[in-house]
Amino acid sequence: MNRRLGLLTSAIALAAAVPALAEQTFNRIASFPVTKNMAAGEDTARATSAEIISASEDGMTLVYSDSPLGVLGFVDITDPRDPKPLGNVAMDGEPTTAVIIGDKVFVGVDTSDSFTAPSGALRMIDLKTEQVVTSCDLGGQPDSVAKAKDDSFLAVAIENQRDEDVNDGALPQMPAGYVVKLPLKGGAVDCAAMQKIEMTGLAEIAPEDPEPEFVDINDAGEIVVSLQENNHIVVIGADGKVASHFSAGTVSLEGIDTKSDGKLDFTGKKDDVAREPDGVQWIGTDLIATANEGDWQGGSRGWTLFDRSGKVVYEDAGKLERAIAEMGHFPDKRAKSKGVELESVEYGLYGDTPVLFVVSERASVIGVYDISEPAQPQLLQILPSGVSPEGAIAIPARNLLASANEADLGEDGGARAHVMLYERAEGPAAYPMITSAGAAEPIGWGALSGLVADATTPGKLYAISDSFYAMQPAIFEIDATRTPARIVKKTVVTRGGQPAQKLDLEGITLDGEGGFWLASEGNTAKLVPHALYHVDAKGEIKDEVALPQALAGSETRFGFEGVAKVGNRLWMAVQREWADDAKGQVKLLSYDLDSKEWGAAAYPLEPKGEGWMGLSELTVHGDLAYVIERDNLLGDAAKVKKIFSVPLADLTPVKLGEPLPVVAKTEVRDLIPELKSATNGYVLDKVEGFAIDAAGTGFVVTDNDGVDDSSGETLFWSVGAMVPASN
């Protein structure tokens, strides 16, 4: 099966295509950690990656490049819901891109000693024996590899990339890059007939130093090349000569967040930003799609459809980024530079529907577009895709899509690199599970860390954001009666009319008067106290309660993680053990709003395995207090993500300094099965919010860490009716 199917002949013909995706959606069906491809006895703590991914012609095998390990990884997807490891093949260098033709794999391998002395090879590997059959010296550092639709030749972008630490990464930095065309005869590469195609003298920016980034080949045998740093597109004819070229041009952006400042503000703009396209893809023979990552001249935050003359047919201009922000995936730490960083594009014809996939590296999502009308693409959905997706491959013959996620955060206890699989089928989209789409004004959100339900309206909830947005802490109103749930209002927490800064809000409860009590986790070492804040309905802080001196000597930075109001007493769940706690126990602190007295009880944690164990939430319903207890592990390592209950009758505080009574707890629900099945990703670690609404229905939310070294996924779901203890 050819990698990309179908030919878009004209906008009129495309507009007449049956809109199959109106009734069908893509959903993730499997997540494959690439550590599974490591051999027995190999150190699985070593950094890995899944970068550029391709599929065999029958769509049953995936191959991805893993430059940290210097290997190609192979995955059997005969059963796409249960991918099987086929192991790694060492490349004696850094593999960049591999494609499969028949039983041969062709891979570009970077063997460079330095930026100034680049080198590389195109190696042909026998898929059965996993042995290198042929190796062609490419004379420079290869990046992208593409194959002709009729398997008659390969094209390789020889980037000879720049050193970003030299002169702020500005061009020129010699030597120049170029493109190589390699004929294939009888399924084998003909090194002697290699054709070098120069790219110098074409671009307006550093014409003497072209840096080809990505190549793709259409049905006519024409090669399209992106020169990212040069902001240029080149078309090479079937004869191997430059047929045309044009500047990728500039774009003006409005409604974007331009400051990495701990808050989300989509009112900024930038004028005349160079597109600087990374991934490039033919759509038929007359249209070219680019993912405009931006680079040393800035971030253009969008994607573009050009015709072959360079005329812009469609410009996204940040619309996808704003849609990404609505689902909580905007990476604020990248706001001042390249935003969501659209990395690559992939095309497939699914039934009668031409689909373009736009991969966002920093937001860790994939936009799915129906491009039946090229001038008016329709954003169908946005898929979650692990941490930092680099490449994707469409497999229309099997209704599949696969993505490769390059980031490996295992060294810091985070997610490993993954290959993820999606299937197009009838049914609703499983993700997002919560969004602010449809709000009158753009509502940016993320890092939801606590929940509380409205006292009278079923399905009405409130959430708060944690320290990731410390410069703009906020309360979010949620309509959970809709699917996905909708964030309909954002109320910034203020002090003296200005955003209250440096708060780490982790708990929220109703005050019974239209306002809220908020619990903030502090860090004394940074002069940020653990504290309770009383705010009115507008979010203005009216009262502040700090920890008493009696706790000052034992507290740590792992403080309040939930707050609940029982009568005129506040109860707070402390996340982890403090210095004066018995081993395996944490405090449930209380504060009497009338007497201003503090008290406490002890909560027994589950046995600790790897990582740590602690509390993430506290809520009250009927005669019971509920807590979320969890470890800080994710994926297969996660063992405890559970809801427990404690009878309110047993929740009796004693004065600080006295021996603490240990409450009895009952397991109510193990959340790990739902964390696995919700979107078929790996188990997320931060289950942080739980609330029971006015109808007695429980809701759970995860904290996405503000899309910082995380997948950015927020899971929000109902756990059904919570039966009161009296029943």
C-alpha cells in the first residue's frame, strides 16, 4: 500500500466528496512505550526516543528512529490494539528517518563529528535478517527521507544543520545543505547513480547556506523541499532539476499569548512573522501543506496550504493554537517564542475524505482536518499524543494513524517516549474530556488541581489552577452536564483588585455565602506560606489564614492539597508526611472559623512502594469525607490512584501537640482502570480533583502540569452516583 493515497484534482471535486468524518472520528486505541523494544537485560533507564515514524506497505509494521539509542525501533501492529515489540536495530550513528519498501528498510544515518564537518549515509537493511545490505555515503548530514510513490527512487534532505549556540543560531553557517536523489533498481539502492541537487542561490535569506529540512514526493515524481531556516520552499522536477521555488513569506498573528509569564492572555499580536516551515507535504500534485514551526526568526504558530506557484490557498494564522488553548494544552513556557510549535504534517485519504494531520510538538496534540475544500479546511478534532510528538504516519487502508513522541522524561520520573495508535471508526471523540470551546471570550486554562460542586445545581462545578499559573490564579466554573464538559467562566483570584500572585491553589470549597475558601500549598524556603484564603464571588481575597506557629517547625513544602467545610469548620488534607508525623501517616488539619483554633487527626496512607504516597483532594458528601490517595508514579509503574472515605463521625480533631487519633478509611474506588481506558493512553500520575454534585454524582479531574514536561492531557469524568453512608 502506498504511504499516501489519492489525488486531489480540484477544489470542486473535493467539495463533492462524501464527508465521511462527519460520522466517524479518530480515537487512540493503544500506547506503546518504546522501552519495550529494549533487549532483556538492557538498561531501561537509558534515554530513548521515537521521532520520525513510517509504516510497511501492508500497514502491519511500524519503524521509528531513536537517535539517543542510535537504533531503529520496529513495532508489530497486526493487532493495532495490542502492538508488539519487534526490537531495535543498531545504526552506528543517529538515524533520522526510515522508510520501508517491500522487505527492505532505507534509513538516513547522521555520522557527523561536528556541525562544521557533517557526514552521513543512506543504509539499506534487510527486514528479515536485520543486516545492513548497502550503505551509500551521502556526503553530509541527512534529515528527512522520502520514497517515490512507485518505489523508483528515494529523496534525502541533507540539512548540514547549524549550531544554535553560534551567533544565536543565525545563518549562514557553512557548509551548505542540498538534496540527494537515489534511484532504486530491483528494490535495491543504486549508490553509483546518486544525484546531488544543489539548493544554493534560491532563498532570499542566506542563499549561500540552504538547510533542507523535510522532503516529500508526489505521484508525478516531483520533490518538495522545505528550507526552514531560509524560509523557503523548493520544487524539484521529475528530472531532478529545480523546477520552481518561492519564499514561504510572512504572516501576521492576532489573539495570541506572547509572554511566558505564568498566566494565559490571548490578546497579543505579532506582525510579519516569517513562517519558517518545518514539515512539508504534497496534497495531490498541486497543493503543498507546511507546518510552520518557526525557528531562529520567531514562531509563526500555524500551518499553510500553498499552490505550487507559492500562492497562499489557506493560512491558519494561529487558529489551531487557539483551539489547542481551549482544551488546556497551550504551553505557556513557550508563549514568548514559538507557542505550540507545529512540527510536521501528514496526509491520508480515508474513504472519500482527504485528511490532513497537523502535529504540535509543544502542545503534544495532533490537529485533524478535513481538507475537502482546501480554502476552508475544517478542524474535526484534536488528538492527545503523549509528550512532544515529532512525526506521524497515516495508514488509510487500515483506518489507522500512528504518532511518534520523542520526549523521554524517565530520568525525572516522567513519561517515557511512546508510539501511539489511533483508529477511525464510528462513535464520538473520546478527547477532549473538558474544554472551554464556545465561551464568549477565549478562556485559557490548565493545571486543574481541585474541585468543588455547586450546592444546588447538578453538574455545576468549580475548579482551581495551581502554581503553574501563579501569576494569575483562577477559579473556573464548569458545566459537567455537557460532553465534553465545558469551562464557561474564569474568575481571577485578586488581592486589592489585582491578580494575587504566587499562590499554589490546591483545594477549593464553598463558603455558603456565594464565595469560596481556597487552600494554597506553600514553600517556606521561597517565602510562600501554606495558607487559607477566603474569597468572594468575584474572586477578591477577603481574609487570609496562615499556619499556626505550632506547625512551623514541622511543615514541608508538601502542604494543603484539599479543603472541605463541615459546619463552621474547615478541614484540610496535607499531601505528604511532615517532620512530626508518624511513618506512613499524614495530617488532616482543621480550622474552626469561630474560635480560630487549629486541630488535627491522622490519616493512614497505603503501603509505599516506589516513589511517594500522599493525598490530593478532600471533599465531603453526606456522612462521609472522601480523599484521593495516590502515588506519584505513572504508566505501568502506577499502583495507587484511589478514592477512600472516612466517616465524618470519626473525624474528630485534637489540639495541636497532642497524640493524633488515626481515622479509619474505606476504599471506595480504584481509578487506575479508568485512567487506562479513558483515552487508551498511559496512566497519568496527578489525579488531583474530586467533587460530588448536588445530585450525588462524583467527578474526577487530573492535573496536566500546564503542559510542562507532560503530555498536557486533562482527564475529566464521572464516577457515577456516590451512595451516602446512611444508605
